[in-house]
Amino acid sequence: MRILVCGGAGYIGSNMTAMLSAEGHKPVVFDNLVTGHRSAVVGALFVHGDLADYELLVETLKKYKVEAVMHFAALIEVGESVQAPLKYYHNNLCNTQNLLSAMEATEVDKLVFSSTAAVYGIPNQVPITEDSPKEPINPYGETKMAAERMCHHQSQTGKLAFASLRYFNACGAGNNCSLGEDHHPESHLIPLAIQAAMGKRSEIPIYGTDYPTPDGTCIRDYIHIEDLCRAHLLTLNKLEATSEEVCELVYNLGNGKGYSVKEVIETVKKVTGKDFKVVAEGRRPGDAPVLTSDATKAMNELGWKAEVSELEEIVETAWRWHSKHPDGYPN
Ligand code: UDP
């Protein structure tokens, strides 16, 4: 299929693009390169553009005869979303509306949307199922939930078959470890710990050691990037195969296993063979104690299962990428 990958120069989008191309699809990446990297785009045509640019979107959808869209283009920093909520509403919600309008105008009727476990807020129960209450606790989660709702309403018209994929903690490197995480600023635990192991940071903070968990630190569900991307391929196939007039899918994507912050840090030390300083700090606002997924629905309906479930294996792939790219992507 000819697929427009919005945000295809970012961490998840670039891995998805490489996988689509390897599977024989024809991806076209659309990215404003504000947080993405041009050199992370492999095996695809590239359009340098912003989702706010309706004309360019329409032109691109027409020019490349796009059949489906995957939408990864979003801002993802929880802390920043609290400081600058309007920036998040603009990028994550208004720009998604623009994309849906351009799709409607060009009759492109399939969308896979990147959502997040942040739509659940602080869950009453873990592991989290798709029908758990959605009560985001920060503007980032709110904008993703609002975008999901907008897609839902558009899907009700019969003009859009859409899937919302709620990611837990995507990590590791894909495409033979050639595509990894390079955020500026970096805020994610695994790349930060690896940078500490590489001597690029003097220490790593643990945000909260008094949580009601066995070792007092937060527990998260870390899913390898290639497992995550494979679920998108299966989702796309399902959207394409549907004969329903109204099609709306939603899946949690996680591997179901929880690891604490301390366990992640110990794993990074083990994999890299390097020790580094770890400092206990206060809780980070907006962090839920435990977030783990129940991905039974994706398993049953997509035939998907996380293949890389051991944290050590995931961290090894990230370590291989960081070792080869100590300064990140060249551009
Ligand atoms: N974390 C930490 N120190 C850091 C970065 C993150 O203790 O320097 C914790 C964070 O509080 C959370 C977990 O690591 O409990 C995973 O955070 P990350 O930002 O990687 O992903 P999130 O779960 O927030 O999406």
C-alpha cells in the first residue's frame, strides 16, 4: 500500500517506515523535522512539511495516491505540556483535525493513530484493559484522548476506518539496531541511563522511591520498538480487510510485564558493563505508580504478541544503537 507516515522521521515513525518498506509497502514520510531526524528516514520518499499546512497535505495525499495514513507526529513531553498546553493542543489536536480534513477531501479513508497509555491517567486497576476509565492527568494525555474522540466521530460518518493504538513505554532500537531514540532534550529512562553509562551524564535521578511498589520505584511496561511496529502492520491489514461500514479499532500495546525504575537502571548497568551514579529524587508530577498493559485484545484480534519481552534484550538493542551513535543522528 501507499502509506503516508506523518512524523516518520521520529523515533517510532522512522522504525515504522523502515518496516513498511521492508514489507513491500510504499511509505511517504511527512515530517516538519522539529523533533525528527532526516537521516533516520530510510526506504521512503520524504516531504518536509507541517501538518498545519492543509494545502501541502492535500497535494501530498493526491500526488502519491496515498491509500492509508499512519500518524505519529505529536509532541510527547508531559512536563512541557503542563507549561505550554496550547502548543500541545495545536500540534496534537488541531493538526490532527487538519490531517483528517485533508484525508476527507482526498477520500483517503484509513488511519492508524498513535495514542498512549497516558489517556488512562492513574488507573484503578492494572494491568490496564482498553475499557478502563480514561482520565488523563496532564495536557499531553488530554490532547491524545481528544484526538481519539475526534477520529471516533469522524469514523461514525463512514468516511474513516481508524485504529487507535495506545502505546506503553516504547524502547530499544530497530532495523538491525540502526534506528534508535534521539530526543532533545532526552527525558526517557532507558536512553538517559545509557547516556549515564557512556559518561555523557554525571548521574541519573530516580523520581520517587516511596511508591507503593516492591522496591518503592515506579513500574512501567517496556515494549520493544519492533514489536510495536509489527502491531501497526497487523492493524493496517485489519483496517484494509474490514467490510464494516463503520470501523473503529482500539488496542493497548505493551508486553504486559512490569519493570521498576531500579530494575531498569540495574539492567542498563549489566548490559553496558558500566557503573554510574544514581540519585534518589522526589516524585515527578504526573507519574502513576504502576502502568502495565493487558494486551489480550490485540493478541486475540490481531494475532499479535510481543516477541522481545525480556528487558535485557530490549536494552541490548538500545545499547547497540547508542554505541554506534554516541552523538545521536547526524541530522
Ligand atoms: N524516570 C526516572 N528518572 C529519569 C527518567 C525517568 O526515575 O531520569 C522514571 C519516571 O519517573 C517513570 C519511569 O522512569 O517512572 C519511566 O519514565 P519515562 O519518562 O521513560 O516514560 P513514561 O513512563 O513517563 O512515559
